Amino acid sequence: MFQRLLILFITIPLLEILILIRLGELMGFWATVSLVIGTGILGAWLARLYGWSLWIEIQQELQMGRMPTDKMVDGLLILIGGIVLLTPGLLTDIMGFLLLIPFTRKIVKVWLKQRFEKQIYVSDDNEIFRG
């Protein structure tokens, strides 16, 4: 796990730098800087918009006596998307926007749910063999 994270934290910034350099060559320095700043501002605005409406939905669910687990996962993904959008770079911006858009966020949510269920199933199987 540590090795994967180390590779991730080295390769993604390197790719981001290479993309920004290449984009700067194609578009020019100020256009590239404007694009990075613009996506950060747009991302922060979208995260606030989606986050606020989701907060209201969570409050409504709680008032009806239901646990808003699905909405809380949405909130976490929106938070991650907003944070990622504030970091400079185009790959992270794409990932951040995908987490903010409801349709693609739903796909990520389904994938995460399947992954967690698989981990729970595997850990249950291991418990059977240990016991």
C-alpha cells in the first residue's frame, strides 16, 4: 500500500508538471495560468453549490429519522472533488470535476460500494479460515 501511494504521489505531480509545461508551450504562459486559476475558481464554486444543496438534503433525511448514508458518501466525494480542484493541474482538475458532476459521481459511488463490499467479503472469508 505504501509503495502504491509513493508511486501515486510521485507520478501524478510529474505528469501534471509535464502537461502544464506542454500546455504553456501551446497556449502561452498567461493562458495556462488563467486556465489553472479558472478551473480552481469554477471548482470551488461548484463544490460549494453541490455541497450546500447536499447539506440541505442530509438535514431533511435526518429530520425524517433516516440515516443519510448515501448522501454522506456524496458529500465526501464532493469534498474530495473540491479539494482536488484547488490543486493546480489538469489531471486533478478532471478528476475533481468528475467527482462534482452527479452522473459521474454516481458511477464512482457504485464502484466504491462494490470495492468495499468485496473487501468485507474477503475479510469475512479470512475470518472463517482463521476460526
